[in-house]
Amino acid sequence: MSEYRDYAVRATAAGGYVRAFAATTRNLAEEARTYHNTSPVVTAALGRLLTAGVMMGLMMKGDKDILTIQMKGDGPMGGLTVTADSKGRVKGYADQPAVLIPANSKGKLDVGGAIGRGYLTVIKDLGLKEPYSGRVELQTGEIGDDLTYYFAASEQVPSSVGLGVLMEKNNTVKQAGGFIVQLMPGTSEEVIETLEEKLGKITSVTDMLEKGYTPEKILEELLADLELELNDRIPAEFYCNCSRDRVAKALISLGEKELTSMIAEGKPVELVCHFCSRKYQFSVAELEEMLAAARK
């Protein structure tokens, strides 16, 4: 792994009228690539959405709050699912991890083409009776554009989302990171114009990361003229909370009929975690124990 750790920073500017996040996520993007053996275009897509997940997770307040971001499209990748908590921990997977498609017209990995047309859904489980859910149509499939549109259309928060993943020649992750800048209600025209001018000068997130920009430096580039205040720095990591016990409970929840059918086959059952590809095997004897538990 590289010499630096993944982390995100949270900041405000313009006297609190602007809130901002930036993250460097090379390690967790590379970890996801390793877990799922993703092709370059899928690595780029998943790395971008995991980066967004880290930052959007930090927008939540509660220790047990969970955010899920899903993109479903008609392209060959099918879709992406990422979940995050409020502590900088994320996990995620792609429906079709091995997709290979030609580069786009700019010679870049064609994330939009791999995802295709479809929908972006954001679900926030904040411990209330019903989770909050917002859904928008995909604009480009390039992820940053789609999340920018989601914030404006679904949460009525004007935002700019920049995400980037740069691959090495050997298809490992060289750089990954991003930023989210949001305007709170009542932001002055002057602040909006200053910000738009700064955003217009940015070539790409990966360019900044390649120049050695930290998350702090990315936000300074965008918000230095607007009295930037860096609030905190949060470690970020790919974290999956799957366990043998949780998988066993999921099997029991399938019910008697399903368990009886598995036992009748007389073979051990192997389940694979979607998020981290960890394998869990249960013998016929263990399935019989589960059946007895399901009948109680």
C-alpha cells in the first residue's frame, strides 16, 4: 500500500454559507479492486462512488446512521452499490465486475458507457421509522455529474461534486479522491460567482492528486478566497462488517422450506459476501441446526 493513509476533511467557508468535503481514497479503491478483481473501467466507477460514499457518510450525524448509494443502468456493468457510515467507513460492489469496453472519445475510461442510462438512488437510514430515499435519473453515468444533479433535484442543495480515479499501467489504482462543495440557503451572489470561477479553473481531481494535492490543499484551491475553515480530518477505509454469525442469521431468515431444500441436496452451502467477496461455508449438520432454530 502507499505511504499515506486515506482520509477526508470537513470544512466550511463564507461564514458557514459554504460547506465542503474532500477525500483521498487510493487505498480503499485499490482494496475494492483486489476484493472484486474489477476491470479498469469498473475500478474507476466503483472507486468514484466509494469516494462519494465516504464524504456523503460524513454528512450524517448519528453513530448508527447508514447511507446507501445505488446506481442502476442499462450498460454492461449493470450497476454499483455502496454503503457508508458517519465514521469514514465504506464498502461497495459492482453487478458485473469484469466489464471491458473501449475508451470514450477523450481516450478516458468510459464509466458513463459502462453504466448506461438508468437511476441513482440514495437511501439514508437515520434510525427513524422510515429511511429517507431519493431517486433521480442518471444524467451522464459519470457519477460526479449524477450526484451533483441528485443534490440539486432531490435535496435542493446546489452542489459541485468532483471525483477521480487514476489507474497505473498495471491496472492497480494510482490515485483516487474527490470533493463536494455545497451552498447553504441565503448564499450571496458574490460568493456563488467566486466559487463558480474557481470551479471553472479545475481541470480534474486526478490532475490535482497527481500534483500531490492533499484534501486540505484541494479545498484551499477552491475556497481560499472565501475564508476557508478546516473543521476536522477523518480516517477513511474500506470496511465490511460481514461475519459468520450474520451470514448464519441470514440463512435462518430464509425459512424452513429453503433450508430443507438445501439439506436435501446433501452438500455444504457456500455463501459469498457481495461487498468483500469473503466466503462462508456451512455443513449439512450446521444447516440442520439452523432448520431447528428456524422452527422455534
